[in-house]
Amino acid sequence: FPSHDRWVGESHQRAKLTDHEIELIHQLLDDAEADKAAGRKYLRDYEIAEKFEISKSHLHNIRHDKERSQVPVKFKVLHQKS
């Protein structure tokens, strides 16, 4: 929800991925790094990007926390008018 009255995460109107998908991407990136370091076959960046239908630059931004890096400070309950 808003961080200093800004929408963050999947609640942002232009979000293309859910918070769960972002967590999965981070896990895949971590696993790929570990596999690469161990000399095992690993998923390459373009393969991860294709799985989630995003660009490699979008994946790069997720990896380096340039996106989804805001943390909610407080939560507000929004009431819809009936």
C-alpha cells in the first residue's frame, strides 16, 4: 500500500508482476548464482525473463532492487462507496 502516499508492490496500478512472482524471480536468481558457482547447469537471465514474460532490463532492475524497493510505512483502509 502507499509508502508516503505512494502505491508500492502489486498494488501499484502499473505493476506487471505480483509480489509472489517477484519473490520467485529472486529465488531463481539466487539458485542460478549458486548453481553457476558450483559449476552446475543454471538458468540464464534471458530464460528467467522469458518465463515471466519480461525484458532482460526489467529482470536486471528487479535483481538490483531498482524496482519494488519501497517498503510500506503504514497501511490505510480504503472504503468503497456503495
